[in-house]
Amino acid sequence: ICKKLEERNGLAYTPSQIVVTNGAKQALHNAICVTVNPGDEVIVPTPCWVSYVELIRMAGGIPVFVHTKEEDGFALRAADVEKVVTERTKAILLNTPNNPCGSVVAMDTLQAIAQLAVEKDLVVISDEIYEEFVYEGERPASIATLGEAVKEHVILVNGVSKTYAMTGWRVGYAAAAPVFAKAMANWQSHAT
């Protein structure tokens, strides 16, 4: 996983920063459970995968939706994200390319969200499971590549089910700063 992240994404992680999970959904669950307390808000661009909302609610969090529009190609706008940030905002959940509509978050939007996360001390849970499913234009960059400051705020989630057509193997992972990786590993050791 470390080799893949370095070669494909240009990201350096050590094995202690990787948490291997029972599918990417468990990595998302772990990430949300160790970062979200009851009453915390998590920003979720929509349309979105149905499990995001329920995973946030299971942790006692409150999903806050940023609606994207079909006429804009479901493009996420950083200004729309910034408008919904409150004192209770704890995290932003990104998914690029997006499930279900396939939109890719533009680089300038990623940069603005990265800056917002650093300035407001927000966690970015970046679901990158569909990173290879881009048929036109450039492949999406991981928000974690936008500098060490933002990388410390990112929990990158991925797995083998989509890219490698290995859904039944249930192999997912999270890559994160040591504080998050240790918390997720501890959570998982008691939950699974």
C-alpha cells in the first residue's frame, strides 16, 4: 500500500500510517468514528453514496449537505463548502471521482478546501476508491498531495474492490497522520 501510494499518488506514508480494513467502507467508518463526536458536523457534497450519511449518523454526527447541480456537471465549489462551515464543523468528506455521478473535484477547489481545512483545523476524509475511473481529462489528484500541512489533516481512504475488481476480497485501507492511524487501528482492534 505504501508503494502504491508513492508510485501512483506521489505520497509518502510509512506502514504505521496505514490501517488495512475489511473493505473501504470500514476505513470510512473507522475514520468517522475516531474524528466525529456527537453533535459534530460533517460536510458532505451531494449527490453522494448513501452510506456516508448513515456512517456519520451512526457516530452521532450531523451531515451537512453541499448540493451540486447537474447543469454544472455536479462540480463542487469551494465557496459553497465554506458557506456551511460552523463552529461545530469537524470534517469534510470528499469523494472524487464522485459516486454516483462521476464528477471530479477541480484542482482549484481541492486547493481551496485544503487551505480551509488547515485554517479551520478540519479533518478531510478523502474517499479515493474511484481514482482510476476517469475516462476523459486528467486523473484526480489526492488532496493529501497539496502539502504537508494539509496531509496532516487528511484521512485517505481507498481499497482494491473497484480498481482491481476484487470486491469479494473486502480489502480496504486508510492512510493518515500517525494520530489518526493509531486511533483507527485501536478502534478497529476492538470493533472487528
